[in-house]
Amino acid sequence: QVQLVESGGGLVQVGGSPRLSCAASGRTFSNYAMGWFRQAPGKEREFVAAIQWNGHGTHYADSVKGRFTISRDNAENTVYLQMNSLKPEDTAVYYCAVDWAIYSEVLHIFPDNYNYWGQGTQVTVSS
């Protein structure tokens, strides 16, 4: 059974730097790109960042570029999202997801391109 488990969220002050983790189990995800998305109350799920299967390429939403860093450890089947300089508008539930295409070098920004999702972790930024 495929399972993605996010952790590392919580209540953070403006300017904080938490790191989210997403541990994958049930299959090997090292051959697939992975992404982070977020969803704030009343809003649609939006792309945050994605990383190629081999970690060589990354892509970020403009809203987080320069503040967030996505990385992965394929030996541990884990993907990370280092979040720096948090703002109140970063408050959301953060989800990790696995791209459907094996060995793809294209980094997708739409949720429909991802076929496995975690349950999400809440990040609340207080001012």
C-alpha cells in the first residue's frame, strides 16, 4: 500500500524557518518527480515546488522562489521542503505528491499530474 506521510508543520512565527518532510513507503519513489502543494482555507490547491526524480532539477512557484527549497533523499525515500522567511500568506495545509510519469524531466505544476498524495500537514504563520 502506497503511503506518503508529511510532518514538520505547526504554528510558526513570521520569519520562521520550518522544514517539512514527506516519507514515502509502499513502493520506491526514487524514479519519480515529487512535488509540494498547499491549500489555504477557501482557496484551491496550488503548486509550491517540484523536484526531478534524480534531484537535478527543481521548480518553484513565484510566491516562494528564493524562500523555499525542495530536496530529496532517495535512499530514505523522503522529500523535504525547507521554508524560510515565512509570511502570514504561507499559512495552509501542505501536501506532498508523486508525479505519475517515471523518469520524467518535466516538472508539473498541476495537481492532475500527480497520482499519490499525503494527508497534509498544517502550517500556520502567526504575525
